Amino acid sequence: MSQIAAIYNLELVRTAAERLKNRTAGLPGIAALYGPAGYGKTTAALAIANENRAYFVQMRSAWGRKALLEKVLIEMGAQPHGTIPQLLDQVCEQLATSNRMLMIDEFDYCVRGDSLVELVRDIYEGSQSTLLLLGEEMLPQKLKRWERFHGRVLSWIPAQPVSLADVRVLAPIYCPGVRIADDLLDHLVKLASGSVRRVSVNLASIFETASLEGWDSVDLATWGERPLYTGDAPRRSV
């Protein structure tokens, strides 16, 4: 789906980006959005990155310092060349001159050792730009190992579990043309364990079934014993 749902976590990222851009001189320029997988952090950050023309890079487990710098430069539209210090200088210069934010997703891969954390701190210190980091729920605790980094975070933003209001926004996107009653929407929230992804999968499943059955509306009783996704195994409605 190309449409981006205006769920609460999207507004959290938007607010964090605005606070970073408009921060008072002297305040740090790093924010961290953290929470369990499936909460919609990446989708929200990508949407805000597009709004703000921010650079967005998603870490990979196999990346080292050089790979991260090269991927950032490619995202910037630059041609990476030279040693790690030279690549770092390129990244810092581009961030400083462009005044654009850098978002690093899957930042947990960086906190497995000193080298990548210190490299990202070097990027921040060398550019004095704004950085938004995305990671899982233990990211703030993991970063306490690096006090010089931890102390430069302006905002710690816990991603919020999917809510009934979020599901109402998601329903027209993943289940278009079908009116879903509140009792079934509420049931989807309870099954999701906070995950936007699980709700989206279930809405798509409801849409597929509604198309086959010819439904233009569905409630919990109509859905009946059909399975719904919980992340572990299909679960039947009650």
C-alpha cells in the first residue's frame, strides 16, 4: 500500500523531527524512537523522512563502519571514495551544508560494540546536524554503556502500541469499501499485542474474505470462527 496511515506513531515521529529542527541553540540534536518490532516505527520514519527530505538508512547486521558511511553517502547521492576518515568527512560535510536530518533505522545493530556507536557520535559531532535513531525497546538501556552518546540524546520517544483509533485509520487502507464494526476492530487490537503489522495483516485478511463472501460490512459475529493472525499461529475468534 502506498498510502501512509496517520496513526499515532506517525505523529510521534513528526513531533520529534520538529523538536529537533527547532531546538534551542546548545541543546543536543539526537532523538531516539524505540519500541517492539511491528509497531510501525520504520513506516512512520520513512514518511517523515520524505516530508523533511531527510536521509534515511536502515542498518544491516553485516555492516561495519565503512559500509555504514558508504550507504549514507549513497543515500545522499554522493559517490563514496577513500578511507574511513575521508568517508566520515564527506558525510559530515554533506550533513552540515544540507542542514538535513539523518535517520538510522535498526540502530540496535550499532550498539553491539564501540566502533559503530562512536562512529555515529563522530557523525553528529562533526556535522552538528540532527539525527533520529530507531531501535527496539531496550535501546535506551543499551546506549547507557556510552555516556558521551547517551547524554547527547534530546528526546527518548517510546513508540506506542496500536490503538482502536489507529485501527480505524488503517481499516480504509487495508480493507477498502468494507465497514468493519467496532467489536471486530476492538478484537483486532486485542489480538495484535501492540503490533501495527499484525492489525494490517488481519485487515487485509478480512478484506479478502469480504470480497469472496460479498460482504460490504462485517462484525465479530459475522466473522465467526475464521482464523486471525496473532504472530504465533492462526487464532480463531471467540
